[in-house]
Amino acid sequence: GQQLNQSPQSMFIQEGEDVSMNCTSSSIFNTWLWYKQDPGEGPVLLIALYKAGELTSNGRLTAQFGITRKDSFLNISASIPSDVGIYFCAGLHARDMRFGAGTRLTVKP
Amino acid sequence: GAVVSQHPSRVICKSGTSVKIECRSLDFQATTMFWYRQFPKQSLMLMATSNEGSKATYEQGVEKDKFLINHASLTLSTLTVTSAHPEDSSFYICSAPAETGEKLFFGSGTQLSVL
């Protein structure tokens, strides 16, 4: 199915730096989900957002559900080496689930 | 939280053989499950939607006879790659939505290598 527009595609940052990535869509979603995938593993749910404008944190991760319901962002503060991986956004409306292409994060110690 | 178990995690097979991958929802029921294929450094590609008690729905370009899906119970869906060829080598992942439908949980994936 059609994918969401996720950016950036990749990021190379220094340990301790903050990271921001976002997803946009031309369609409205009722739920935004953010996942992290480690190599050779399935995606693991990080944060789920259910209301427009909602801001939710999970440790050093913060995500927001855009007011227009067409976008979402994920921030990671004070990055550490284990943050390395691919981060995917997903939008859900009824039974329609769409994914971003992923943001590949590399953290240099 | 809800867990989706996928087995095997890795399989190596000879060309021409068939491989079955299982996806189980461990503590919830899933009338629908999804199967994805992922190439290195790429995103998830939805292959098909598995429906309990009825036929699977395949995405455009996915061969139904090549990738057989069976959803025999509310907690188990299987994907069988028939007559596997080297080009079928890939990472296959299943997922199942929570019963509320508001979250999607993924299996740990299966790395298939066809020699």
C-alpha cells in the first residue's frame, strides 16, 4: 500500500545529541504509531498516539500527533549508542495501516 | 503487553522446497494478521492480509500460489513459501492488531535463505 512520507531517510549523529524525525501524509489517521527495528528483528512499538495534538513521552522519546491528523514527529533526546536502528512511523485509520519508509539512525560514541 | 510470536527466526532451504512460517498471537485473539516482506535497508512491504476463516487478501503483484496463507484459528496464521527460489530469500515479518484495533504488534521476523 501507499507509504507515508517519512524524513529524514538516515541520520548520523554524535552520542548525546537530540534527534527529530517526522511523518506526513495526505490522508487523515486516527492513530499514529512509532516503531523501532533492530537488525534481524521485528519492529517494536515505542509510542502510540490516539488524539490530534497529543504529546506522549516514553523515557527519552517524545512523539506528537499533529493537529491536522496528517502528521506526527518523534524526538529522541540525549541519544545513546543503543538508539541505533531503524525507526518507522505508522498511521492507522479504520483497518488501513500505512508505514513510513523508515529513518535509519546511526549514533557515534 | 500483547505479544506476537513468529517461528522460525531463521531458515535455510534448498531451491524447490517449501517453507512454512508461523505467526501466533500469544495472549489475544487476532481475526486479522498481516504478512510483510522486507529487503535489506528497506521498509516493510505488505504482502497479504490473513483473515481467520476466510481467504487471504493479497497485495498487487504478490503471487497467491507462491505465498500460501492459512489462518486456521484466532491465534495462528501461517505463510508457506512454495517451491522456493533464491529470489524468495528475504526477511518475512507478521503482525497482528490488538483486539481494540488501536495498535499493531509485530513478530520477530523470519530470515529465509534459499540456496
